[in-house]
Amino acid sequence: MQSQPSSSDLAQGPATRLVGSARMPYAMSLQPHILIVDDDEEITELLSDYLKRFDFSTHTACDGSSMWAELARHPVDLVVLDVMMPGADGLQLSREIRQRSSLPVIMLTARCAMVDRVIGLENGADDYVSKPFEPRELVARIHTVLRRVAKAPEDGSDVLRSDVVHFDGWVLHRDDRTLVSPAGLAVALSNAEFRLLTTFLQTPRRLFSRDQLMEQARGRAMDVFERSIDLLVSRLRQKLADDSDAPSMIKTVRGAGYMFNARSVQGRSAWRN
């Protein structure tokens, strides 16, 4: 087992001056979800409390099994992953994450040799932080990785590959075509509604003409006309109206078509361990 930094080592530095300091913007969810995976409970608690000061929502896990459980339970934006843990180590877990998803991973380790860093990066990690470290450095690296992810081309490939898609509190399970509302209620979708919603989720905030949506919604034995696409959009809009006071996620652009205005769309694998 590698040596772990004490709470004083981890928390050293001008932490009090960082509270309320300016945060770096990036085009991710309003409050990014960070999963901290470390078998040292003191480390996870300290990091969790520290990251919350920078407006991150945090989740913690102590090993591989609890990591997969947390990934299945929450729409995580980035994993902070310790290398040395009981059972599957961080290198193996990072490799398994990368095989299933493009979810960003930052490795934590007391190993300082260059070869260890290279191995970590070759196993799918996006960045590497050596212990002991300044918590502020980890915050900066998290911001950097999330900005880099946000600048990646939005071609919809993550949504196409994903088993589960989270958007504005809603969850779409693509394998069984189940839509779950923010209140936890299952919402039935027809085949055409499912194809239409998937089209919107692949490229949110893009303007689609009626012709483009008709092409996407067309089934093997389905003849779609301009008026029927309007009705289809109307039905889907009604099913997504979980909160009558909230603006519709599907915006009508007069004379042009429709735009899906979800604030955050995140594709995820089903994270079956």
C-alpha cells in the first residue's frame, strides 16, 4: 500500500484565500459532478469538502465496486482516481472506464517516476497529480480537463454510443427506450418519438428543419409529412413538460424548424460492472 498524505499535507496552502475566488468557466453542466475514488476516507472527505468550495458537486467511492455503483447512480463529469487501492487498482479501473466511455479521469498517486506517469496516461488517464499535492493545483487541473472536454467537437458520437443519456434532470435509457422524468416517473415513448428525441439529443441547440426531422423520424413503414412532424414534436413536447412553469425544451423557430434547448446533455455507458 502506498503511503498516503496526512490531512495536514493535503490541506496545506492558502485555502482560506481561495474561498469565493473567481472560477474558470467552461461549457459543461452548471455544477459539474466529480467522483473521488480513494480508499483513504480522510482524503476523500477533505477533497470533497474542498471541491465544493469551487461549486463542484462531489461523490465519493473507496474501491472499484463502489466506483461503478456511483457511476450508475449519478451523471459524473470527471473521476479523480487514486492508483493504489485494494482489489482492482486505479490503472485497471482507468483502463476499464476508457473502454466504456470518454469520461475524463485524473489519476492521484504517490509514485513520482516518469514511467508511472506514462503508464497512467497510456491506461486512459487525462492527467496525473502526484501526492502530496496542493488542493488548488487539483482544482486547476480539473478545470483544465473539463474545458478541454467542452471544446471537443460535438458530433453526437457520445450520445450514439451511450446506453444512458442525462439531460436537464431527465434520463433516457436507450437500450430499452425508457424515459424517466426528474420526478422519477417513467414516460412511454413511441418509436417515432424515441427517434426524434435521440436526434435532438445528439446535437442540442442545433436548428433542425422539418425536412431534416422527417428524415430522422421516418420508419420502415411510416410515411411522414410536414404536418405529422409538427404533431410528433407537439406530442414529445407535452411528454417533456414535467414542470408546467418551466420553458419548453423544444423551441419553435418560426419559418425555420425546431431547436432542442436542453442546458446539459451527457451520454453515459450503463456502467455495468
